[in-house]
Amino acid sequence: MRERLINRRQQGDLGEASAIEWLARLGATVSLPVGHSPDYDLIAELGGRLLRVQVKTSTRREPTLGGDQRWSVAIRTNGGNQSWTGTTKWFDADKVDALFILVGDGRRWCIPAAAVEATHGLRLGGPKYNGYEVEPASTILPLVYGDPGDDSRIIEPDGGGSAGAGEPGQAVNLVAMPEWVRIPPPPSPAPGPCEPGGRRPPKFSRTRISSGHQITIPTVPFGAAGFAVGDRLELTADGPGRVILERIEAPPG
């Protein structure tokens, strides 16, 4: 186990800063809740909709049976203040819209809450949830542990690698002090999906065609397209495996 340079609350702050940077690049307006917020850490206005975002970070890696490495991310919350009674709060997809995760090597995921198939922890880095991985950031291991050296040997007690709102013995959503606030420079243009260093556009959610040929449009693309409940849509086939949805404008008057 390597000695930490920062505590887990500060590690969680790195995750929130990374989430804010990524959401801002999408054109979102990001706000921080004032006071105690047990379920989400950020509020993002994107496409005319408000999204509650829970942020988690992890520096814990575990091997699979095949010898591959996976990042172990605790999404449960233990406590939330100095008077923690030992109660564990499990992840609840009904109280948050998206789960943003930053891990030690800078890889990031933005997973719709409805797609999270766990209540206490995830293992990331394999094929599961890979459709929700977004552009990576810089590694946070040197900030957490100093000189990384052989960072593959970093091992922490179970659940100790994840940080976020509600860490036991630490305040949740600390009120920002003036000296913490800075105005970041305008973001540089991100590479396109076909340019060197680019990735495919992030998938905020997935849907499935039912037996009755029905689909549900996920929250983020629904809002980004400006759709509203009751809109009439026209579907046009655009080649194998692709359709285009367009709103049918109401007639004048």
C-alpha cells in the first residue's frame, strides 16, 4: 500500500473538477448543490434539461481470473458527516440521472443511471460499460500518491479506492471558499472521432427495440434534440442499422 498525499475528499474533488470540464466541453452549464446532497454532486443543464450527476473516483485496481486489470469503483456511500452511524447508502438510479467516474489512469465514464446494474460497486475497464467511456483525462495517480513508480502495485483496502460524496468522517459538498475558485481558460477544441487521438462520440445511454417494435429515447439525446412529450416523429431509414428521427412540425394555427 502506498502512502497518500491527499485524502479521499480531495480525491473526490479531482473527480468533480474532471466532470465539470467534460460537461462544459459538451456545452452544459454546471452548478453545484448548496449544502448536503446525498444523491448527486453536480447539476448539469444540457439541451434544456437538468441532469443530476453523481461523481466517483477510484485508484483501486484488481486482476481478473484471466489476468487483466479492472478498476474497482465503490458507488455506495458510507455516512456523509462527522456523526456517521455506520449506515450504508446504496446507489439509487431513481435519485440520480448519470454516474460520472474518474479512475487513476485518467480514464472516464459517464453512465446513465438506468444503465447501472449494481448498487454497491462496479468493475470498469473491460467490455461492460465500454460504450459509456468518454475522452480520458490526465492520470491522477501522481497527485494522490506522488511519484507513481510502479503504480500497478497500488492496493487499498476494500472500498478504499473510491471517493465521492458521503465519505465517512468528512463533510459532503463542502462550501467553496473564495481561494478555491478559479476561472479556467476556454477549452481547446476536442479532436473529432476520426482524427488522431479522437474517439467515437460518447453514448449517453442505450435502448432496446421491444417485441412491439417500440423504443424509448434516452434522457440526454431526448433533451439535446429538444423533443417534448407528445411530439410526433417521422422515422426514415438511413442504411443498415441506422434511422433518422425528425419532429413533424404542427401545421400553422
